[in-house]
Amino acid sequence: MAALESYRLLSLTPVSLKRRPNGAGRHGRGDFRVGSSERSSNVSKIAEAFVSARRTGRALPDYPGTVPASLTEAYRVQDAAIDLHGAAIGGWKVGRINPPIDRVDRLTGPIFAESIVPGGDSPPVMRIFRGGFGAAEAEYLLRIGRAPEPGKTSFSRDETIALIDAVHIGIEVASSPFPGINDLGATVTISDFGNNNGLVIGTAIEGWRDGAFERWPVELLVNGKTIGSGVGTEMLDGPIGAARFLFALMADRGIALQPGQWISSGAVTGVHCVAAGDRVEARFNGEIAVACAIEDL
């Protein structure tokens, strides 16, 4: 694969999760404000357990608390865990909620800058949690060129595109210390950083603004065998729609997005479990590809 001339990862500072005074949470249903009275023992217990397990590479055979009862509560856990982790955020993943919860059909989680790597002729090694959950996803990766206007919670497709300065092919590595993260519903997924553990940035897509890439055929291969296929337009309202959702949700949550951050826009071919020793390749339009090797932490 040719060198990624347009690959860029800015030096990002840790995110401070400051809340708007009256956040209504249209995309997560509820008030996202987090005060000391709302940081319940359950929220703290879950956040601390996941951050500790991720730092040590230790599996969590059981969910470390009571399952969050709402999207709002799940994002409170995520916010607490981000604060505890303290690392720079290099992007945000967007995933699907199926079936929707209170008409919300997507979720998000942070992608830490330390886990974002460029693809290349020598596939990078990506890590999953031994004894936990591990999967790979073929995704379109959108780079934020200009931060959304603070407080703006509604975006047209054209307004969304105007805030993006590049689209790349890529692979999201989904992994959690908790093996049942995808079995207990979206609030559990949200509570552990959206089940993300890394991102591989592939080749930039030229002329992406015309939207043709959203109709490209996409395949995901594990050890040379195709295990999933799809097109971007089959994934709700596509990659641009995923970015539009993220911009609105983050305004609701009061989190400022930064130029240079990536948006991993959703699994085009599905979520495919992987194990240590696997080689993953994502092919787009039969012409360009990105790959990685999977190993345990």
C-alpha cells in the first residue's frame, strides 16, 4: 500500500467534559449534566472497573455493576471513565443501536489517540483483550477539519460535509475486557468506551465529497477469507449521517470536538469476531485495502 501522505494525527490534549448548563440530551434522552450528586456509586464502580481492567489488560468475566438503565446513565459512566483514564482523545466511534432505544439508533465512544495508527505495507499489530471481547470492522473514517459551532444541535448533510476535510478507509478494532459487552445491550457498550480499542487509518479517498464512495462495495477478510460484505448506504443514513449524529450528540453532551479528530462511522460489513494470530483486511471498491494483525494484550 502506498504511503499515507494525507495521514494526520494532531497532538491532542485530554478532553475536559464540561456540560452546558441546561443540556436536554435529545440524542441520548435526558440531562447530561454530571454533578457530584449524580455520580452514584454504581456509575463510579463501573467506570473504575473498566479503566483498571483496560490499564492492566485484565479480563472482567462479569459486568462490574448494575447495567445502566438508560442511555443517559450509560454516558455518565463513559464520561466518568474518560475522566479517570485521562488520555488524549483522537477520535470518536459511532455504532448502531438495533433496535433503537427511545428512537435513538446510534451510540458513540472515545477513541484514544494512543490507539490510532496508520496502515501501510507492513500491517500494524492491533491488540484485543485476552479473555474479553475482540472484533474487527471495515469502516469509513472521517476527519474533522473544522469544529462544529458550540451549542448547535442540528446539522444538514451539507453543513456536516463542510466540517469534514478528509475521508479514509480504515479498520476499527472493537475490544473490551468484558466478553459479554455486545450481549447485554447498548447501555453496556456505551459504558465501556463504546467497545473501542483502536483504529487503523488507511488510504484517503479522493473526490469523496460527491458521495460516490458511500455506494462502494466493501469486504472484510479474516485470514484471506471473506466473512462480511456491504455498502455504506445500507448503514442507516451512511457515513455522513454518522458524523451528523455525532455532531448533534456532542453538542447535547457539551463536549467540544477538535479539528484533526477522526470519526469511525460504523461497521459497513458487520462486527466480526477475531482472535490472536488473525490477519484482517478491509477492501473497498475492489481497488484499495487496509490491513492489520491481531494479537492479545
